[in-house]
Amino acid sequence: MNPTPPFSRRDVLRGAALAGAAGMVHPLGHAFAPLRPGLKTERVVLIVMAGGVRSRETFGSPNQIPGLVRMAREGTLYTRLRTANLGHFGASMSIVTGISEARGIRDNSRGPDPTLFEYVRKDLGLSASDVWVTTAGGAQQVNYAYGLHPDYGSKFGATTLDGDGIFNEEFKSTVKRFGVPRPLDEAQAKQVADLRRILGSGSGRTSKAALKEAEARARVEKYILSELGKGVTELRGAGSGDAKALRLARNLLSVFKPKLIGVVLQDADVAHGSFNGYSEVVRRNDAAIGELLDAIRGDETLRDSTAVIALPEFGRDADLNARRGLDHGDGSDDLRFVHGVLWGPDFRKGRVIKDDQRTIDVTPTIASLFGAKAKHSKGSILKGAFA
Ligand SMILES: [Zn+2]
């Protein structure tokens, strides 16, 4: 997107320090102490393979999923996670709230319960740049960032990035000509405004120092936008929404080193009409997860302190439908149980846990890793997760 930035990383860091003095959120990683005494994990990436993926196409076909297989070999694999709800929206919502949400597939509103993102932000006093949700797009998916609970809500919500929204072609050219913004549509303008707000709003002062701060902020902002967009707009074809969400997560890790990123995928649901298209999405997402692990391994700051957790929202029917696709409604074990995998410095290596546990246990498990409490969750910490 911006192969020869007009400033070095050092400039950006200096700018960030300047802006930091003005009360701005530090946009780049800083050294954190472990989240809970005795644990090494400092940040977590939660990948919700929404859209519905059967275990038959993941750990039942290990050749299709070398990335997840590697995660399992180096981490802990749960082979029977019971899913909470069999509608798309409610099922993924249940994973991030730790409550079996009785919400139907057409619901498109914020839930009444706090999310993992709110628990962690509130309990640890984290800023908006520490907690993110990247999505494959779709109006419903922004609702995973926070709920309507009076003790939590938007002020503790995750910052949402949508691969098809903020990094579409039009926004890309706006970023290229930063400083001469083109008119954005309402949704884009709001996303840009939100990002700016996160980066710290102007103080309204007009002194020389304030101007300098504004310059530093603009430089940091430009740097961040170009880094976050790297390799995202180029992704096309089947499953590109998911690929963008995963790439955004990777870019976020390298730019912000945030504490918590939720990645909500959805393209696997092409399965209703095409088994082959669905298999392709599973393979493509697995490859992107493999690249994410490689990026973590290749980054000194992330390597020994980052956990990745991946699970589908639910499986799919046992048998093909009349279109040679796979729906989700037969109540079979193929639908109601999924495999999930935990990878990171504090999880047991190469352990396979075959007992029934639940997808709603993921939120209390991650919260506990952070030393936060998922107060309203009905799940419990996954048994056998910690080394
Ligand atoms: Zn569906």
C-alpha cells in the first residue's frame, strides 16, 4: 500500500511519544508484564470460525488443515465442545459472552450481556486500541464488539475493523492521499472518525506545541492506516472476507500489539449451496491461520507471549442436502459438537481432551488468562487447559 513510507519507524515512535505526552493513546506496542502472575500470556487472538464448520472437515481431514494441526500439536485440542445455539448470530455471540444466547439467525442487534472484550477492557483498564474485533463483514458482526449491559457497554467495547468496509478500494485511495481526504460515505466517515478518536482527539489548542502534536498524530495515523491495510485490499475471490479479517488481525498484532483480538469469520456458510466451496474456505482459512502463527513466531515481542484460540461456532449436518451442500439443522453430533484448539505459552502441549465441554467455556477461560472475571458468563474455565 505504501512501499516507501516518507518516515522511518523511529520517526513514528518519536511522533508517538510526542503525541503520548499530549495524552494520546500509545499506538505501538510497549512492554507489558504478564497478565496474571505465573502466566506468560500477554495477548490473545480468538478466532471464531463462524459460518459453521464440521469436525469432519477440520480434524477429521488433517491434510486439509495443516495450520490447525500444528496448533493442536503445540497446544491443547478439545474434540467435543458442545455448541450453545444453532443460529449463526446467536452461536458466535454465545462464544464471546459465555452465555447460551437464545437469539435467532435474523437478530441484528446488540445482546443484553457483556462480551469477553468488555470484561477484559474493564477489569484491566485497557484502552480501545488494546482490544479489537476484525470481521469478515456483515452488519450483524459489529454487535460482537459490545453488548447493552449497564455495567459494561460501548465504553468498554472492542474497536471493530471490517475488511470490506474500512479497507475497501475507495478508502485505500483516501489513505494514499492522506491530508486531502475525499468525501466518504456515512459509514466510512464514522469508521475514520472512530479511529481518530481512538488515536486521541485534538485538544483545540493552537499553540506551536499543539500543532506539533497534531502533526505527530497525523503521521502516526497515516502510518497505522497504511500498516493495517497491508495486503488486505488485494485479497479477492472465494473466502476473501475471512482472509481479510485474518490478515487484519495479523497487521494489528504487528502495529498495536493489542491485548485481545477477536476474529469473526463467516465464509464457510457457503456450504449451504456448495460443499466444494466450503472445503475451499476451510483450507484457505487454515492457510491464513498458519501465516498468523508464522507471523507471531517471527516477532520477538509476540513469540513467547501470544496465545491463539480457534473454534467453529457450530458444525454442520451429517448429510448433504439436495444441492450437494451442507445445512445446519439436523441436531446431529456433527452439528452440535466441534473441535477447538488452544495454542500459547500457558497451554499444555500436544494434549487431546475428549471430554464434553462447551463453546461457552471459552470466554471464562480467556478472561481467566487475563486475570479478568467473566461475571455474567454461564460457562466455566475449560478443564485441562493450563499447563
Ligand atoms: Zn447458515
